[in-house]
Amino acid sequence: MSAMNDMIQAGIDATDRRIVLATQGGLPLEREPYAAVARAAGVPAGEVMRRLRRMLDCGIIRRIGAVPNHYALGFKANGMSVWDVDDARVDALGPRVGALEFVSHCYQRPRVPPHWPFNLFAMVHERDRGEVGEKLAVIAALLGDACRGHEVLYSTRILKKTGLRLAG
Amino acid sequence: MDPLDRAIVNRLQAGFPVVERPFAAAARELGTSEDELIARLEELLERGVLTRFGPMYQIERMGGAFSLAAMRVPRADFERVAGIVNAMPEIAHNYEREHDFNMWFVLATETREGIGAAIGRIEAATGYIVFNFPKLKEYFVELKLAV
């Protein structure tokens, strides 16, 4: 998100909220989906589109599009790799790990000593665990001696995947 | 999936226009018809290839919060705990992972205080500690699977 976008007042009013409620489960699959949203939300169609564009511009909507199920697409190895990286170097190295083409999400998160020493999380989706292992070796090489240890947590089941839901 | 399905999945991960007839606009780019694109999307959703199609809201920009949290749940109690966690509307995703920390979920709440409140309710209802891992820095987010 650009600094410019960060300065735009990002917030939603009651009308936006009705649009969010009408679309958070998905867009209607019909020729004029925004007109259908307008009917459901009780807001004119032109207004729905204008407000959706504003929410896209200020980052309230990350994007409008399709969310794939990686299992169904053959990406069966979903590895959450977690790394214990020197605090003084994690901000320099985090963006470089995130920039690797096979890393889909990369965050710095808090350690919880003594249970959890890891502060850098990088998600890697591949067709099998062997491929994930190869990618982890690339990350380990990039982190070098700034990293004191790592683990990978493979997902074994999606228990829930609905995306966010505001209460109606 | 045939080549058109693949093209649809790839193209529609990148974005969808906000115009009166957006399926017609996207279909032109994909070299298909508006009605065919709608029918294909219906089928991809029904088959579970896509989990959803629509706007992806960033709750933090509406004044709310996201967090990642994890629990260590004994095997024998796992399904009970999963049921409690999944039933909460604040839980956007929940994954079982192969680790001592075996349940990982994303919370999305309309207020920043909502995360702590939801975690408190999970701990009270399950009897297990919830470890909260809110993001400190976002270095990269863009899940795009090329198929």
C-alpha cells in the first residue's frame, strides 16, 4: 500500500457497510452483478459502483476477483515456514524473502518465548513437500547467519475458509 | 480443467472491473462470451476450485483488525475445539497443521479490541491457551497460483 493511500481517510459509512454485507459472500453471477448488489443493498447501481471504486482506491478492498482453492488446483503442499531471524536484520531481510516468486505471504510476527522463537513467517504453496523443501533451502541461503533456526508447518486440513464476515 | 478454465482462474485472480457489464468485459479479454464466463465461474465455485468470487475486503482499513492465532490441542479433543472455533463468525480461516501447534486460524473483527475479546471467548469455551501472532510488519502478500 502506498504512503499516498495511507493518507486517504479509510473508513466506511452505513451505506458502504450495506454494500459490504451484500458482497462479502461473493458477487452475484449474473450479467449486471452490481445492479443485483444495488437491489440487495437498497442503493442505486451507479452509487454501488462509485463506492466500490472508492473502496478499491483506498485499499478497503484489496481487489475484486477469484480466490482459488490451492488444494483443488493441485498445490497440495501448503507449508507455513517460520524463521528465527535476528531482530536487527529482519526488516532488511523480510522484503527480500517476500520478493521470492514462490512466497505468497511474508510477515514479521511476535515471538512468544519460550514456546515460540520464530519472528518471520513465509508461506510457500507447492505441488508436493519435496518442492517446498527446495524452496526452503533458497530462503535459508538468503537469510544466512541472520537465522538461528526454522521449521515448516504443513497444513493437513482446511477446517474453515470463508473469508471475513461482518455480522449483519 | 480445460484451457479456458485455467485462463479464467489465472486472469480473475488479478482483478475484475467495476462496470455495468463486467463479465462481458472480462470475457472479451479471455476470448469467450459473457454467458459462458458466468457459467464457467458457477461451475468452478460449485466444484470448489474457487472458494469465492468477489471483493476481498481489508478489514483493517475499515477500522477493524486481522490476526493469526494458534492453539496446541490434544488429538482426542481436536474436533470439539475445531467446532467451537469454526462456529465463531470472527474466524475467517482455520487450518489444521502438522505440529505441536496444530490449529492455526485467522481472526477478522470489526474493531481492534474485537481480537482480544474473541480470543478470550475461545479460551473460555475450549479451556486451552490461544497464542496470538498479530502481524508486526507485512513484507509481502499476493497469493497468485498459476495453473
